Amino acid sequence: MLDTFFNIEIMKAAWPILLAGLGNTLLLSATVVPLGLLGGLILALLARLRSPWVRWPLMAWVDFFRAFPPLVLLIFLYAGLPFIGLELGGFGCVAIAFFLNTGAYYGEILRAGIDSVPSGQSEAARSTGLSATQTMAWVILPQAVRNVLPDLMSNTLEVVKLTALGSVVAMPELLFQARQAQSLTYNPTPIVVAALIYFALLWPLVRLLSRLENRALRTG
Amino acid sequence: MSSWERFLDTFFNARVMAKYLPDILYGMWVTIELAVLVVITGIASGLLLALLRAAGIRPLNWLMIFVVDVLRALPPLVIIVLIYFGLPSVDIAPSGFVSTWAALALVLMAFSEEIFWSGITAVPRGQWEASRSTGLSFTQTLLFVVLPQALRMTIPPLTSRTIAITKGTALGSVVAVSEILGQASSAVSNSYNPSPLMLGAAAYLVLFIPVVVAGRWVETRFAWKK
């Protein structure tokens, strides 16, 4: 049992491969989290325009990407785009897919955050002479983000976990490297170690979120 | 051929679509099967764990919290791969379908246990005390007084989480489950034409748009009344 799942020899051999994978996972996360936040911010700001010409298409857009499994979106881009002569590679496809998919989720969260800031804040800021843009950037958004911080963190956790999808389009991130090592050694130890690395990386965030969620529900 | 016709011929090739439509429909059936199994087993086991946690057996609760944390921290795809490629080494060889089902049900179990537990703890202490003082036992209080109030609160977060995890059925394609994405991908490589992917995408939208819209409705219907 130990020899199968926690084989020390194989762990030693696979360690550099897994470490490279971890580096890529971190790099990928550092790219797609800001991209998703940017997409979400654009959607949330567009939702401020109350015109039905913006609101309905926006809702359809968000529902569309919430209904579409991220892996399907990724495969769609990766396998479909080459047919119209666009070779974006694994990284490009992952970046676009995350921008669209996680952007929809971040957008919903940020929209709820912006809605939670009382309108008096914006009126007061405007009457002191701040422009609409300044009001949004310096008065509304900071309060909005604070109000939905647990949701933003929870979504970020999901996004980091989602980077494992990169393995399907041959991005050399942690899961991909672990599967390579596993097929070279005919032993599941590298996958077990990769799982342990994911756990060590994300456990603090899970603990923190669990505490925040419980507190939110108790105080209502 | 104009470029527009070429585009149509590439992405909406009627001949290719007609040929692979039965495959995609079969994939839809597998996706539905998998999704229903995951939702039922995941939520039922999550509820069971939350009720067990209410019994307040310390060591058991610590173990439960740890397992839930592990399942929340690991990407679902990693859990699927771990089950599918790991277990055969100890002579248990689950199929791709069983691996995906088990992994997603475990993840849903973890998330729903957390949500149910939060709901149970959010019911005011006075409800427990009043109910116990009328002569109801601990189990009766939990099942007939606290749980009904808790469930109402848990519906919005549980709905959105369940939808998110159900979409994970597409991950089954990685371990050769013949659900929609798996069927569409193999059809693309067989026909060297992306039209089956379009069909697959349409199949997902047909299945999940109603679920997302219904979820939106449920979230407003049972929204927090403060």
C-alpha cells in the first residue's frame, strides 16, 4: 500500500517535474484571476447602465457562460479555432476561456457588491465635485469589494482549482506534470503528491472561507 | 465558395451533424444519468453528515471537518484522476463513469455538508430550548423543528453550488466517459470537422440554460429576508 501510493523513490524522481508544474499552476493562476476580475468588472460596470438594450443582452451573456461547462468552452476554443486558421495554443485558449467563464461569475458578485452600496454614497461623492469615474473608483468600488469579499475569495478558490483543466489542453501545470510522471513510472504516487500539493496550497483559504461563511450566516 | 459558405460548411456541416447527432443524443442521456446520480447521492450524504455533526461527537466532527476541507481544496479533476488512475494499483478498477460519479458526489457531499451545517447552526438557540422543553427528544427536535427552518435558508447557496458541480460532468470526458463532450470530441477527430462540437455546445445549452434560469428564480424566491 505505502509502496504503491507513497513510494519514496518515485517521489524523489518526480519531485522536480511536479515542482515545475506547481510553478506553472501559480503562474497560470496569477494570469487568469486578474483576467477574470477584469472581465467581471467590465460586466458589473455595464450592468450599471439601466437601459434594457444593455441589461437583457448582459443577462443572457452571463447565463450563457454560467450554463456552459468551462471544460466544454476550453475544448471548443482549442479544437474549434484552428479550423478558422487561429492557432492560439493551450495558454491562449485557457486565458480566453477563463476571461469569459470566470468573468461571468466575478461579474455577478461585483454587481451584487455595487448594488449593496447605498445610493447616498454616490450622491454625496458627486456633490463634493468628484466625477462619475472618480466616484466609482474611489468611493463605490472599495465599499462594494469589502461587502462581497467572502464571495470574491470563494470564487478565486474555484478559479485556482479550475486551472487543473489546463492539463486537458497540454498545459504543463501541476496535474499535467503529475500524469506525465505517473505514466512514465506506472505508479500513482505522483498524482497523490500533486493532490497533497494542491491541498497544502489551498487549505488555508478553505479554512478562512469556512469561518467567514459560518459567521455570515449566524449574524444574518 | 464564398468565405461565408466555407464557414458554414466547416462549423455547421449538415451532413456531419446528421451523422453524429445520435452519438450526441446518447451523450446527453449519459450526462443526465450522471448528473442525477451525483445530485441525489451528493446531497443526501451531505445532509446525513450534517445531521451526524449535530450529534456533537468531537473526534468524529474533527475528522469530518478535515475530510470536507480536503474535498473543498482539491480540484474535482484531480479527484477523478486519482480514483481512475490510482485505484487500479490496488486491484480496484472503477470505470470512468463510476470514477466521475464518485468524485463529483464526494465534492457535492462536502459542499452541501458545509451549507446544511451552517443552516443548522443559524437556527436560533431558543428554538432548540423551546422544543426540548415541550418534551421532544434531541432527534425529534433536530428533524422536525430545526431542520425544516435550516433547509429553507440553505436553498439559495445549495442551488448555485449544485449547478456548478453538475456542470463538472464534462470532466468525465477526460477518463473516457461517453458523455456529451466525450462524444463530441471523438466525433471531431473522426470527421475532422468541428460541427459535432457545435452540436455538443447546443446540447449543453439545452440542458443547462433551463437549470440556470430556474436557479436564478429559486435564489430570488428563497432569498434572505432580513
